[in-house]
Amino acid sequence: MNYTQRCRINSLILVEYIDMEDLLKGRGAQINPSDPFSKLSRMDDQLSQEELEDGRYDTSYVTVHPKSIVNKVTSPDVGMTYSINPYQGCEHGCVYCYARNTHPYWGYGAGLDFETKIMVKKDAPLLLRKHLHKPTWDGTPIVLSGNTDCYQPVERKLGITRALLQTFREFDHPVGIITKNSLIQRDLDILRLLSKDNLVQVILSITTLDDALRRKLEPRTASVKQRLQTMALLAKEGIPVGVMVAPIIPGLNDHEILEIVRVASLMGATKAGYTIVRLNGDVEKIFKDWMSKAYPDRHDKVMARIADCHGGSVGDSRFGTRMKGEGTYAQIIADQFKLAVSKHLGSNQFPGLDSELYKQRRERQLMFDF
């Protein structure tokens, strides 16, 4: 620890706060839980300071070659039927991210590996093109992201998401986008064309309006100011834009629900959603470790309230309850969100995306092929 700042609480209790310099710079996870599929298993406490500083946790990229790119979403809780994730792993480093638990499948850890070992699907646009050529495909909207962010930092260089959007435009196919990154502004030219035919909707995730919290919680995401500016720009261009207040972490950012929805509505958002944090699998270890270092005075309170929202456990895999929780605190959060929406968003709806243009195009193509 370089140094600490001390503050007096209720004029009685002194609490030590870790300075930002004491957290691993630019990373959310501060540990790297061992990969359960690896024979080279290693305990968390064996991660030495030398390993954190010798460059092995600099970001690296691995090109992978999946056979398909459109994923069927079986969960009834996430509001999408199909998704595309051009990247596996995410450099944004959101410490709470549920997608961390998918990284061990590839032989990596869910902690630092998740945000430093990024798998890149360069063939994604070609695979999408092949998928949209299928005679049996009906034009159901496909969402970019849903697992890891399609606009994470490496997208600036590789442009895979941009190529996917160009493919959607070429096929007149509806697409949704979920992101925390202002890089989406780069693709405004394509988004305008898609929006003209009601083929795109964008959700910007805003966890907090406090940039100091954001820098610790989601260290490589766009700043709060950048996200709000992006929201305002998209709305000005007539592109349907909404806000995802997610995840709500009771005892950390739950007091911001009303203000996030209010500010988002002023920026042009017409729809809002939320989820309550859940800490399944290795995410529990990673989040607990982060809390103990970033907000040690709140650790017990936050963990207890998360557990209260999930039937006594901080993790929850039950369809129907896992995203919104249950119990006293979950109900308080639901009531706050309902009030925020009724006060600032009214109907809280997007116009439905149009699949007919794609269907008409497919019919013409099939007639031509015949």
C-alpha cells in the first residue's frame, strides 16, 4: 500500500480507504482464480506481486475461428432471442461481470485473465453473412453484445463490430446493441441508415453517475460524461436509445436509480431497464476481494444486502428471479425503479424493430436463386 486516507465517520470511527494507486492500475479484478479445467491449478493467494508487474497481465489477443456466430439465447430473463459476441473476454474489466465465468472454458481464469486474454472472432462478419443467407432464417432481431461488449477497446483497431453492422445494413436486418463504450459514435453513419428503416436500437449501460466509483468498478469503460454525450448524440440523430441501470449493487449504487433514469431521460433515452447484481461462480471471489480492497468499510454491508436479494446467497441461477432478485431490498429497488420510470419515461417502450424488409429481401433472393 502506498498510502491511505483517513476520515472520521459519525465523529467516532476511523476507516482506512485504499487510494486508487493501490489497486492494480486499469484492472477490475485484483486476483486470478485458478482455471478449474487446468491441471496447473493455482490458489488465488499464490498470485505474487511480481506476476502482477512483470507484464504477463498486459492485454493480449488470440484469434479464434468459431463455426457459427449467432447464438440462441435460452434465458427468459435477458430480453433477447439471439446474440452475437465478436469478442470473448472483455478489457473493460467490470469487476461484477457474469461473463467472467465463461472464460475458464477456454483455459483461462475468470479474474485478470478475463480482461487481459481477449479472444477475437475476425470471421464474425463472414459467418453472419452465411447465417443471413439461410433460407430458414426469419429475420428475428439479433443483439450485439449480451455477454461481452462489442465496443471494447480493441474494436477501435479491428472494426469487427463495424463490419457486422455493415452486413446488417446490407441485408436490411434488425439489430440491437448493448454497450458501455462511446466508440459507438464512430459508426453513426451506419446507425443512421439502419434507423431510417427502423432496424436498430441501442442500449447504453450506466451503472453509476459517480466517475470515481466507475473508475474502480469498471476501469476501462467510457466515462460517465462520454456515455451521456453518446446517448444525447444518438437521440439527436433519431436513433432509439435507452439506458440499462445495471447492475444495481445494494449498498454501493442503489441510491442512484432515480437520478440515473432522470438524467438519461434528459439525454433522450426513451426506455430503461435494470438488473440486481448476482455473484455466481468465480465472480463471488473476485468481487469480494475487490470490495475488501476498494471499499473495506462497506464490504460486510454490501455482501449481506446482495445475499438478501438472492434468498441468502450472493449467487442465483434461477430463471425469473436471478436478474431482479427477491426479498426486502430487491423490492425497495423495484419500487424505486418503477417510480423513476413513471416519473421520467412514461410508456418506457421502444418502437418494434422491423423484420419485414429482410423477409422481402430473402424472398427476392430465393426467387433469383431458383
